[in-house]
Amino acid sequence: MASSTLSIFIFSLFLFSSFSNAKSPQKPKAFIFPIKKDVTTNQYYTTIQIGSNSTTFNVVIDLGGKLLWFYSDDYLSAASSYHPIKCGSQQCKIADGVGCVLCDSSPPVPGCTNNTCSDYVLNPFTGTQVYNGLGLDVLRVYSIRGAQYRVKRFPFQFSYPDLREGLASPTTGLIGLGRTRISLHAQLASTFKIRQKFALCLPSSSGKDGNMIVGQAAYDNPFQEISKSLFTTPLIKNPVSTDMNEQVGNFSVEYFINVKSIKVGEKTLSLNKTLLSIDKKTGSGGTGIRTVRAYTGLERSIYRALIKEFVKAAKSMKIKRVASVAPFGACFNSKTIGRSKTGRKVPTVDFVLQSKNVYWRFYGSNSMVRVGKDVMCLAFVEGGVNCCGPTTSIVVGGYQMENYLLEFDVASSRLGFSSSLLLHDTSCSKFGAS
């Protein structure tokens, strides 16, 4: 063998050996998404990238949402990698579609394809529902280490522009985190074989972002230490769907917890306990958790009991009540309210869960909201009446979740939650993982 040929042969062996011993790309353990707050609407949203051209836009985060839906002119003009989900296909069964759309377009475009698996999606702010076809496209996501990965066939609905009414102006749709197989966390868990779990840390202002982490991650300190002492409680399934288009016997995709009682300071409220449990026949009652509700809503009798006891306890602290400002039922002169590291110094409100030692405590930072000069109100509201479906007695809203670390372990159906991060001299704007 000639000298030059031998050299090439040896070099080729070296290259083969080098590639053979090279480490394969590290399997991602978790993914990170920024969370921003829109102060005009009090909605929380994140940013996604979808399609062959990585169309980027913002979508509102909905804990009780089924899937991703949006309308974007930018995506429509560049949707070369869009594929409709066909009726009767395996993907349609996974999506749990409720019918088929017949829309003749050549070539097929998002929102208009023949024989397409279809479903309803809901705008939770206006109550508007839209029935349209479902499709698939590439979703780009980032691991906690900053590497980009692709979900090649991510399901969603390209909806109608009118459905965006009521959404925060920076957003163009909504991404669901509910109990479905096509929610964000379920799809990431299925694609990358990671635990079906996600952590939320909602920011309290528009200038400081929080984060959502999907998967199992080692948080940055002090959150790693905080996570070791989380309260935990079961995530309950409502046996009746809260979606007006679903039938009795279909589990709600929303998350519920078992609130046993409510305390103001050391005083337990006198309540109709049947309201705190979910009626297995109607699906009414119980306690849900929704990021799309600005403030925690309470059934009328529960709300009135809370207002009465809170006003009484505030008076004993020499806090002066003033005229109420809608939609809040109890407002106070802020000059008469002291300050602490957890916000305004007011009576605490506890949601007591499966035992007296497991409770979600709200301090002034999460129980009081400023509504005007020298006026602050108790940040709980009377819950609305759902005309066409089950009425949940308590719905924990976004304001009460701000600056708490919340872990939704969907795989084990448990919720972990911290005490107020302000007690730990930190906030959700510092939440991250590595």
C-alpha cells in the first residue's frame, strides 16, 4: 500500500473512531417557558415558536385548557409544514376530536381542509366557543440548558380571528395545560419520555418575568431548597366535564383540590360544607385552579362569610373600611394598613386542605389589591354562575398564585405548593433551573 494511501486509511480510521466515541446529544430532562403578566388584563402568557419558519407569537396560559389554539397571519402566510389531522386517524383519537370538518380548499390551508378531525375550543374570557379542524406542525422548545428541540407533530387548532376578543393585546391565542393527551406538558412527556409534570411560578408585575418548567428539573437555589418543603395535596378529577359540549361521564380537564375549610386569622368560617365537595352527579361544587381567572372567585354564601369575618378581623387591627369598589366587596383605607415582608399587614386567609397542617395561606401581597389612591380591596370576588354547565364553588385565580412555586405532578395526580416566596426573600422573577 502506498504511503499516501496508508495515511488516508489511518486518518479515516481515526475519524470513524472519533465519531463512534462522540457523545450523543443529551436527552432533555425538562423544558423552560417564560411567563409574562399583562397588567391591563391580568393575564399570564408565554411565547412559542411553531412551523417550518419558526413563526413566533405569544399565547395566554390556561391551566384548564385542552390544547393550543391561535390565529396568526404570519403563520398563515408561512404554514408550509402544516398537516391536518384526518378523521378516524390515531392522532384524532388521541386528540379526542368530536367530529369532522368539510372545507374544500386547494391546496389545504390551516383552518380549511376536507375530512379533518375537529373539536371545540373556548375563549375563557368571553365564553365564545369555536368548532374547527385540528392540525399538526413543528413546535420548537428549549431545554433548561438552552438547547433547542423539536416536537415534529404538535397538535393544535388554527382558529378564527374573532376568537381572540378579550385576550391580552400581546397575544394571539391560548395554550392549554389541562388533563388531555394534546396539552403542552402531555405532548412533551410523550415525545421526550419525561415525567408528565410542570411547575408554574407566576410573576406579580409586567416588568419581571416568571417561568414555567415542564418535566423534572433541579431548580436554581433557593428554589431547590424551597421545593424540598412543599405542601402537597391530591389533584382531584371532576367526574363531570365543565365543558358545555361534553357529556356527563367525561372527566373535566381542569384541576381541582380538596379545600376542607377556610380560615381568616385563627377563625374558621361557618360554611355549607356540601359546597366544598364536588357533586358526583352534576359536577358542581369543589375548588378549581385557573390561571385565566384574575382573582379567586367564591360562591355567594362563602364569599359573604369571608367578607364578614375579614372586615371584623381588620377592624380589630384598626384598619379603616371605606366604600367598596366593584368587583370587590371589602375595601379599606391603605393609610391605616401596615407593611410587612409579605405585603400589607392584614388578616391571613387560609384554604385548609386534607388536614389542618396542610393549608394554602394568603398574606397581604396576595389578598389585597390597590384600586385607587389610598384604597386597597380584599382581592377575592363573588363567583359567577355558569348557565350551561357545572358551577365550581371556589376557583383559585392567578393573583392568589403569584410568587408561589406550584408543582403540578400530573403523573401522580398531586399538587405541591410553597409558602409565599416573599417569606424566603425571593420571588417568581428569580425562578429557574439548570
